[in-house]
Amino acid sequence: MKINSAEFIISNSDVSKCPKDPLPEYAFIGRSNVGKSSLINMLTNHKNLAKTSGKPGKTQLINHFKINLNWFLVDLPGYGYARVSKKTKEVFQQFITDYFEKREQLVCAFVLIDIRLEAQKIDLEFINYLGEIEVPFCIVFTKADKISKTKIDSHVASYRKALLANNWEEMPQHFVTSALEATGKDKVLDFIDGVNDEMFKSGKL
């Protein structure tokens, strides 16, 4: 897929005020400071489409960007600084859970994970949460330029082991990316393109 246009549409914290267009949405979410804004800018060929910051937690709202006039990229707040409690849902801001549980246009979530770190409890909790509410998702490992290929393979394997231990039958589809080197860009965009094509052929678009 080639990105010909990327337009900011709206920011809000109320799912009922999200765009009404019957277009497929792909939501990007991860722990604060995982490199989400840099990845979005890399995927869309825009330097400043999503605002980047060295300060974690910069994104505080649901941000909709219309891509190629036929699908939405949704930039969601990070969950690393949310209040922790015993119930998984309460770990994350309420409007984030509202989005995932109520947004009918959502086709797939991309859960961003820093490839430099071994399996983190909060990431595993969020992945399990998506599984519980049956939201399709992929894992996107970020910052692959920061470590060696051997360590990348080792850390992906640690996530596979952790997920299998959490009753997942297999490792979810995943991508290894680097915003700096544009690693994984074509694979992520081709995946989105393929899902959109399937929805068009099935009459869902």
C-alpha cells in the first residue's frame, strides 16, 4: 500500500463523538514512550502527523487520521501511567476501554511493544484484555534498530513463551519495526491493505 493522503480529523475522549464514517479503523496503542508517534509518522510518510515527545504520556485523547480517504488510523493514549488496580480493565483509562468495547468500526488493534525489553506484565495484561473482549490485534515490536538481531529474536521468543503460558494457543501475528530505518513499514501497510481488500470483497465496505 502507498499512502497518498493522511489527514487529521478529530481528537476527543468520548467514543460517541468519534467519526461516523463507515470506514475500517486500525488503532495503535502501547505503553507510554514506546515510540508510537514516530511509528505512525513513519508509516504515513509525515514527519509531524502524530506529535512526538521525549515526555511519556503526550497523547491524551483518541486521535483519528483519515488515510487514503478509505480507512482511519487511530492514535490512542499510552497505558503505562494509568492507575494500577486488581481488575485489568481499571488499569487503563476508561475512554480507552470504551473505545475498544463499543467502537464498531474497529477492525484491528496494533499493540506496540519496545523490542529492547523482555516481556512486561502491563503489556501482557493488555494483550489478554483484548483477547477477553475478542478484539482482533497484532503485536508491533518497535525500536528494532536499537538492539542486535539475536536479541530481537530472543525477546520475541520471550513474548511467545509468556503468551503460551497465559493460555494463548499461538503467538499472535507480529511485526518487527524501526521508525528510524523504516523497518517493517511495507509489511504493516500490506497487512492493512489485505484486511481492507477482504472486507471490500465480503461486502463489509
